[in-house]
Amino acid sequence: MSASLLDTRVPAVLVRTDRNPFHHGTLGAVRSLGRAGVDVHLIADVGGSPVRRSRFVRQLHPPPPPGAAPADIARALLRVAAQIERPAVLIALDDASAVAVARARTELAPAYLLPQQPGELAERVADKAELAAMCATAGIPHPLTLIPDSAAEAAAAARRLGLPTVAKWSRPWLLPAGSDLRSTSVVRSARQARELFLRTEEAGSRLLLQEFLPPGPDLDWFCHGYADRTGTVRGGGPGRKLHAWPRGAGLTAVGHWTPNAPVQALAELLVGELGYRGIFDLDFRRCATTGAYHLLDFNPRPGAQFRLFSDTAGLDVVRAQHLDLTHRPMPEGAPRPGRAFVVENYAPLSALRPAPAGRELAWHAPDDRAPGWTMWALWARHATRRLPTGLRRLCERTERTEQTDLQELHELHERDERYETPARVVRQATSPLPTEIDSSLTDDEKANSY
């Protein structure tokens, strides 16, 4: 894309509170706008991240402290705006930042260009319990979801859904840093469901239990886009997750731009029904039994692999937002089906294979080499530090699994009516509950696919 297509007088401010040093989506956003001639200001903790080495970062700004309240994030944004001294396009790169920007929209609007997002919509779609209700209203397939109001109801809900089942915290950005709580996990017994519910206050949001849809070949899909002022979806498309990290689940390590009319139609239907404006990243899983695509997550911000969807005119979701908010025309580009996206540290062999339809690497780029080389140096140290911890956790997980199996057998014999109180149903499933689970996956791999 020619730099002249974007209004380079208007800088961009990218904000991320998540402290993951290997968040390649941040680097993608920096490069996309920087290459188009836009001054990029980054508010993030990049002290141990390859992102800090990118030549496309105009200026780094310190982020608010971990776990900062939305008001603190808004204050940090206003401090940066005062330094820039001119309106800037603001793009949140994680859920906590997206929620904070939405809450403080009125306060931030004089200093930043922002999509006209209705009310607290960004916060509602990011909330996994709220999303289930919105899917029900819009007629979007969604896994059967139960919200227990007590530990007893949590145990009963796990039995009702069938084990294993998926447990999620409705607002994962509120989980305390450093805790062993995961945003999503696989529950293998009613006892585990009870124990999780008892940590609700610590987690900071509601626990929900959800039907488990097994992963498999061609079942995991995503759809990215930018809904402009008129509600038209720009700069994205549907993609297929070929490989993930961890294996069989988790983030997209290798993805392909793959035409999929049902996924595209579901995304546009939901965005239109909600009146959503801005960047979105949707995760779908197709039910192998019914063929229906179930929406698993709605992220009100760019997905880490958004650069996969750079069309023949160079348009992607962050460029689409900058163009739209500065009232510049969108270039007319064509999709590039078959284009690949590879995260080299998770799929190094895929990064070396031929890619006839083109490929975007998460870290390496001919015009910005430093982050790629830095990534490998940092990744080697990171992997070396984590190896002993990983082996210890594997042994602990095996021991816990054996203990849980024995406990579950005991519970099946000692089932008490006080655990049969029905939890509130948020979304009725549109297909039967699955009966077969891929036994080759670990619990964490199953969970991270959600």
C-alpha cells in the first residue's frame, strides 16, 4: 500500500497491558502502520520483547502497572496524548485495553480518533457469559453454556454437560497476575468444578461451564475484520487454523486464508445485529457431528495473526481503522486465498516450507530484521528457563489426573441430590453433546482451543 493512501499527519497509538513478551500481534500492528508512513507510539511493557527493536516504533511509552483499573489505563493514554499534542488513531491490542478504551470513550475522544462503538458493547462481547446470551439472541450457534450460582450447581452442571467439560472465567482479563488460574481449562470431574467455583472471588468474574467440542482437522476457524462507520466489514476474512500451540489447541501457529462462506456470513450477521464498530477477531469451531460452526470467542481487537489478511492492495484491519477514522478512501484490493501465516518459534519447519500463495512470518521481515534475530535469542533463554518447570508440571498433572479419576469414581457412587440443582442455561446447544474425545490431547491442549 502506498504511504500516500494513509493520512500520515495522524499518528497511531497502540496500547497493550498484557505483559507477554512474545505477543507477535503487537509487532504486526507496529509494522503495518509504520510501513505506511504513520508515526507509531507504543504503550506496552516491551523490556524483554523483540518488539522494542523494530525500526517502525517512533516512540515507546511506559504502560500502566499490571492489573491496572480501566481508569488508570485511560490516564496513561491521556498522558501520551498530551505528549503527542495532536489527535491520534488509538488501537487497543488486548481485551483489558479494549474494555478500558470503551469505558473512557467520552474522556478520550478529544485526544483520539475512535470508532463509534455503542455503549459498553466491547466489554459485553469480551465477556464470555454475555457473549453466550448475545449469540442466543442473534441465532448464532454457540456451545451449550451453564452459569452456576453455587459450588453445588457447578458440580451438577459438569455432570449435566458430560465430562470432560470446559470451564471459563467470563472476564479473563481480571484474573490476578501470577495466579495459577487459567482463563479456560478442562474440567474432568464434578469435584474440580466445585473447587473452581470456590475461587470465584479470586478470579474476579463469573465461572461458566460449557459443552466441549472436540478439535480435529479442518474444525478450527477464525474470522477477522474491521466494521467501518457504515457497518461494512473491511480488511479481513476467514482463516483456517492448521497448527496451533500447544498442539491441537491454543494460538494459531500456522494459518491459511481460506474462503468460507458460512463463517464469513456468521461474522457479518453478528456484527450487524450488534451494531459493532471497530476491529474484531472471532474464533469458531465446527461441530464434527452436525457441521455447524459454533462461535467460541469474540475479541474486540486485532487477533495476533491479523497480518494474514493483507490483500492485494495491502489493506489489513489496522490500516482499515486508520483509513476509516481519518476519512480516507479504502483501496480496492482482492483477497489472497491460500496465503499463510507462520509463527516461527512455534512452527519453525513450516516457516521453511514452500508457500506458493505467499506467506507472512510473525517475527522475520526483510525490512525489519532486528526483531526476528532478537526473538530467537530471547526464545532460547525463555525455553531453557521453562524446561524444568514444564517437566515438574507434567509430573504433577499426571499425579492429579490419577487422583481425580479415583475421586470421580467415588462421587459417582456417593452422588447426593443436593448437587442436582440446575445451573442457569445461557445458550441451548444446536447439536448433540459430543461423545468422543481425542485422547491424545492433554487437558491444557483441549482447554486452550477455546
